[in-house]
Amino acid sequence: MYLPIAGSKAIYSLDELAKLLANVDVRKKLELLSVHAMASCPMGATEASAVDYNGKLTGYENIYIADASVLPSNIGESPQGTIMYFAHYVAKKFIEFKGTLPGG
């Protein structure tokens, strides 16, 4: 996992996450945006789609995307509810398929 914290490295375990969060002032290092970049990584069933309908990144194993970028277009209002539902759906599908994934 990569966190939006300036200078942080990849996180591979909960222990690493706890250590990072205990040693960083997130008020100074956290990088957040208030925009929703919708449709920059659209989902679909074609080769041109960045992710499939389960949020899995095309051409990669064990990489899932569940943010506004996978929405097919700008929905015209705050996408927070839609993103939260889709993230829940992606997590549920990942858990269901976990036994079939490498290392699962």
C-alpha cells in the first residue's frame, strides 16, 4: 500500500503501517486533494478498459482500484457514496476470490 504521505515508502504489513503513522506528523506530511478525478481510469469489459468490473487493474495480479477514477464518467455530484459502495464491493469480491489468487 502507498499512503499519500510525502516521502513515505510502500507499506507491506500492519506493523509497518503502525510504525510509519507513529513517527510522522501527518498534519505536515499528508498530501490530500479535494477533487474527484472521475473517469481517468475507467472500468469496463474491453481491452481498452483500465480495470474490470471488479476493480482489478488490467494486466496485473492483486492490484485493485476503488476510487473515483474508475467511474465511467463525471456523475455530476459528489461521488462519495458511489465510491464507498464500490470500494465495499471490490473488497468483498477480493475476499471471495482470495483463495484462487497467488499466495491466497
